[in-house]
Amino acid sequence: MHPGSTYTSTSVETVTEERRVVKAKVTKRLVFASVLCLIAWILLLIAFASPYWLSSYGYTYSPFVRLGLWDFCFSNYRHPPYQYDERFTGCHWIYSSKFQNIREWLQPGWFIFVQAMVTIAFILSCLCLIFLAIVLMYFMVRHQVVLIITAFALQASTVLPLLLAIIVFGAMAFDRSWLLYPSFNHLDWAYFVAIASLLMSVLSCFVLISEAREARQRKKKMHNLVYNMQSRLSTPNGNRTFQPESKPLHGSQHMSQRPSSTQPSQPQPYFTTV
């Protein structure tokens, strides 16, 4: 190190280590946002797979029992427009051969729209968790801010399709052209789980955008810290002091660097007393 410098190579290594730690910092806010996204994803998964979006009251003994996005349950149900005298009993997948002849009735256009919107929201929520996992596991540390912003964009993208699915299903589930006796039916718990997932997604979006702003500020502070350290590691003449330490000279090189006794000495400044 330069003789006029007060910094050593150890301090420079410490600054480099601080740069790496600051850049890869995972705050409690980011962990909280990740937990919210995970809870929203779990709730959406439950609503996505559960056949309890719409159910009939038990005391009505309705032939329709319950349904989800992918399953329908009936009890000795006879479809009036169906020309064959066939009764539908039990719970079956909507794309099973059991419902082949009445599938168009079970799946009107708005119901297909609800299925598509919930599926898109579920896929986007999965992608958001993947990007958050990359950040939490310290992968691609240099792009932490970009990853957090991408996770926020994906999580925000789940809100709109899920909101549309909830509104459309709540408005059309009691349509008289769909299920018989709609007054015997009620929205079941899976539908409200989807609403809870929507609320969790909205809350996680606010936390993620706040964390993205803080991450950008930390990155700017880190760059300013490095710039200030580089400007301070200099001599009064403005020369950089972070130079590799010179090795001791040996042999003739060492002798050649010694001042020669025959060379005239530099004149000393003359000071006068006033």
C-alpha cells in the first residue's frame, strides 16, 4: 500500500465483502412477501381442485349435489332434454365419458371462461414462486432487483384473471338456463377460498412492490459506497493508493536503488526568521 494511505488491503477486502452481502441481502419483508405468495398459491390450489364451488342444500334433496371447476356430482339426476332415459349418479370428472352427452350443457361459455381464468392465475402464481425461490436461494444475485420486479409482475397478473373468474361465477352460477332449481343451491367454501387467495395475492403485491423499491435503494447505496471508498483510497496528490505492494528488491536491483554517495545532495530550503 502507498505510504500516505490509511487503508490497507484488508479494508478493501472488507468493502468487497460488504458489497456482496448488501447485494444479496434478503430482508424480512421479502420473506413475508414470499410467505404471502405461498399461502395464496396453496389456497388457489385448493380452490382449483375442490368440487365445492356450488352445492345444494341438503334438506332440498335436489338431484344436483355439488360441483367444482372440474367435477360434477349428481344423485339420480335425469336430464330433461336428453332423449334417452339415463340417470346420472355420483361424482365424475367433467371430461369423463359419463358426461359425454350432456357436456355442452354442463360447460356453457361462461363456465369455460372461469376455468380458463383460474388456470391462468394458477400458472402465473407458480411462476411467481419460482422467481421468489431463486432470490431466496441466492441464485442470480446480480439480478436480484429484476427478479423481485418480475415476481411482482407475475403475482399482479394473477389478480385480474382470478377476479374475473370470481365475479363471473358468482353472477352466473344461479342462472336458470344452467342448473335446475337454482334457488336450492348456494356458493360453497371453495369459492370463498378462491376469494381468500385473491386477497392474499393483492396483499403480497403491495409487499413485493415495496420490497422492489427498497432493493433498488440498497443497490444505489451500494454503488455510492463503492464510489466513496474508491475516492478516499487516494493520496493528497490524487493518485490511487490501492496498488499492489512492491516486492523487496534483491541483488543488483537493490544496490542500484540506493542513493549514490557521489551524487550531490538536494539543496535544503532556507528559512529566515522574521
